Amino acid sequence: MANETKGNWWIWKVFWILLFITAFEVALGMIKPPFLVDTIFLGTKLLNHVFIILTIIKAAYIILEFMHLGHEKKSLKWTVLLPAMVLVPYLLFIILSEGVHSYLMI
Amino acid sequence: MDEALIKDHKPAWKGGDLPYKASYGKLMMWFFLITDTLTFSAFLASYGFSRFKYQDSWPVPEDVFTHFPFLHGDHPLLFVALMTFILIMSSVTMVLAVNYGHKMQKNKVILWLVLTIIGGSMFLGSQAWEWGHFIHGDKGAVVTNGSSSYKINDSLFVNSNLAHVFKDGKIYSIDNLSEGNHHDSSHSDDIDFDNFISIFASQKDLDLRLSDKTILDHDLAVEYLKERGLRTTKGADLYENEYGHTLFGDYFFFITGFHGFHVFSGVVLLIILLVNVIKDTYAKRGHYEMVEKIGLYWHFVDLVWVFVFTFFYLV
């Protein structure tokens, strides 16, 4: 395994990245920069888009590094990632647009 | 891929080949995690549906989760940030355990597994604390009557079934508006509502915030309370909560509860794993792959929390 020779430094690197992103998110949530709060994009605040993008970055680090998927065989990587990458956005698109629709129907 | 995992080199058509270069156990863990991903996605998507549908009466997360142990006042986000930190930290100790498992260093595996178990238990304790506060309630709210919009002085207010007492731009505790407020008034029946209104009317600096975030000034608020107010409520259960729409509480209990159950299962698995490591089960087997498999599950639990954190507390 590649990591047997790599030591532990990469684990701590990922840890600091995750910690920094989380701290940044919390800081944004407390400060709430007016520019990000007042700009509405795709039905929600720009701030929420920032949160979601940062969350996906965190998720990528956990899956690819901590769960080691980034170092698995390419076929295994796509077997795991593809169902979620296709089905979850599809589910979200259907359900959230229905949510907005039923809000307008109340 | 550890050679030790391929016990006998059978021909490919008899199962001797590993097309994914991963063992059976690890693959099955991955497949389980894919299904669990879809389960949690469905939960969070339905949360999103309800939030969009009832966006007028959905609470603001910062008004709900404001407490921190041993600290007074409002500290939104701080406690969940700590919980997130604990879980990320336990993920790190888990990777370290897996890493030392590859190197067959039993004592280091034990050390990092113990720390992971401690991290997981701390997270569970924090969640219990969080639930306790959520259930017990904080500032309380007034339950109002009606399902249609309501007009006062020709201005239109959307009826919301719940209103918060507001003072200086902040939610004000209803405990301050009941007589003899030293007793535990967590039961809404304890507060005489007519008395509540008269105390409210006597304090001119109190306003009322409806759950669509419209603020009624004092005089309008008194009128609104007299005509629409039913009773006060405090805390949360599956039928009603002081924070906003009922579904908010239901989703909170269900999604964080389901995640907490995953954490709990993870801690149980880790303890079994630890016992087996101490008993040399994996040393005899020649590899510590079980640490890796449980590790995958543990990281997944962390991964789910990252999303729960975003969608329940930040967004």
C-alpha cells in the first residue's frame, strides 16, 4: 500500500484542511457578510451556496483521503461514486423543485 | 492490496481474481455505504422539501441552537462547531489506527482505537446534551389560532400559528411574563394565558414576532394576542415545538437521531474491534483489514455529519 511508506503527515494535512474549512464556515455563519446574504442566486442566498460548496470540498477530502477511495482502482472509485453522483442531484432536483412549487400553491 | 487477503490462488473463474483489487469484505462495506448514502440523501432532500414548502414558518437555526455548556448568553453555532471538531478529530484517530494496522503495530492500533472510541462517546454525549436542550426548550413561544391570513389595521399578516415575544431585536423568554417565574414553567399549562397577556400589555417595550418573521409593534401585538393567542408553549416534542413549524422538530429528531444511532453503532463496532485487537485475533489472521472496514464505516458517519451540520445548522 502506498501509505505504508508515506508516514502520517498526510493525515494531519487533511485534518488541518477540514478544520480550517469548518472554522471558516462557522466564522461566515456568525459574521454573515451582507454581500453574501443579500445576493440571491438559484432561489437561495449566495452564502448558502458557499456553505454547500465548502461542504462538498470537505466531503471529497473525507472520501478520497480518509476513506482512501482516491487511491483505489479506478473501476472501484467510479462504482462507488457514480450512483451517488447521478441519483442524489436527480433526487434533489425533483424534490426541491416540488417543494418550491408546493410553497407557491399554499 | 495485501497478498495475505488472497488466501489461495484459484483461477479467475473460481473466484481467484480480484477485479477491483479490493477484498470481499471491503467491497461489501462500500456497497452498504452507497445504500446508506442514498438513505441519508433522501432524508435531507425531504427536509429540504419541507423547508421550501413551509419557508414562511421555518425557524432560523441561530434562534434555536444558541447554548454552550457553562456559558451564559447566546452562542449560536459554537456548540455544533465543537461537535463537528470532535467527530473530525475521531476520524483522524481512526485513520491513524488503520495506518498502524497496515504496519502491524498492535499497541499503536490499540492507542488510536481507544482515542477514537473516546471521541465517538464524546460526540454522543454532546448530542444528548443538544437534544436535552432542544426538548426542554429555551425562550418559549405563543401558540396562535387560525390557518388563514389575518388583517389588522388594513395591513396583511400571514398567520403562522406560532409567535415569539421580542425585545430589543431578540427573542425574549416567556418565563419573564408569568407570575412567580421562579418555578419551573417548562409545562405550558403552568402559565395562565390571560395573565400572560396582561403582563405582556403592561411592558411597553415588548413586541411580537410572527413565525414569518414579521414583527408586530406593542399595541398591535397585544391586540393580536387577545384575538389570536391560545396558550404558551415551551420546548419540543413530535407534535409541537417552540421554534417554528412542527416538521422542523420532527426532522431534527429523526435525522440527527438516525445519525446518532449510526455513531452509537460505530462505537459498539469499535469496542468489539478493540477487544479483538487486544486478543490478537487480527495478528493471528496476518492482517488488520477489519480495522480498515470499520474505519470506512466510521468515516462515513463523519461524512454524514458534515452534511447534517451544513443543512441543519448553517444553511
